[in-house]
Amino acid sequence: MNFRNIIGAIGFGLVGGYAYYKAGDYQVGGANVFPQIVAGGMVLGSVLMLLAEGLSRTTPADPDETLEEGLDALGGRMVLAIAISLLFVLLIPMIGFATASFILILAGCWTFGLRNPVAVLAGALGFAIVVPWAFQYFLHIRLPPELWSIVLAGS
């Protein structure tokens, strides 16, 4: 068994399960459908990965690998990826989808080594503008309000 795959699958499965639960709070205008589909896909992918590991007849490079060695081999990137995903789920209701997406993309690019600031900012801004626009105008799905828009409207 490859403990790295098992730990990653469990971590993303837990984040997906929590995201599915939290998406149930977005009842206005069908805003819960797509987050629940994505979260369900995370959980399903995690289950399939665990099944594949359980049914795998291949041996790892080191058959004596312990759980602790598997965690060490993961390094911080897998843990950071899971933490960033969880942070994204937690931030959406508080600061809005577009702002949380912008932060997620910046953090994800930094975590996985993409350091070109122009490319990272262009990708993050593009995603934060285009995806919410597509949700609202093509799919007619209301997203949680953006914190900055609430602050600007109140002043």
C-alpha cells in the first residue's frame, strides 16, 4: 500500500464531505447545486482512490514503508493543498466566491511552485471575474455576496 495516496485520499475526502455539508447552506437560487456536485466528486474520487489502493496488487517502492515514512514523503505540499481547499470552503460564505477563488489560486500557485507574478495574477483575476460571471449570467445561480461589495455599499 502507498500511504501517500491513502492519506491524500482521506484528506480530500474529508474536505469534500465538509464542503458538501456547507454547500447545503446556500439555498438561495440553486446556489448549492454546483458546490455539492464538486464536493461529491471529491468524495467519490477519494473513495475510488482508496478502493484502487486496497485492490492494488503492486508493491510500493519500499514495501516496509510505515505510515510515518509516508507522511514524511508527502512533505508539506499535500497538507498545504488540503488546508488551502478547506480554507476555500470556509471563506466562501464569509468573503464571497470571487474573493475566495482569488485567494485560493494565489495560495495554490505559491504552494505548487508557480512564481511568475504576472501569470499568477492574470490567472487569479481572470478566474475570479469570469467564473462568477458565468455562474450568474449563464447558469443563473446566485453566489454568496462579496464582502468588499457589502462594505462599499454600506459606506
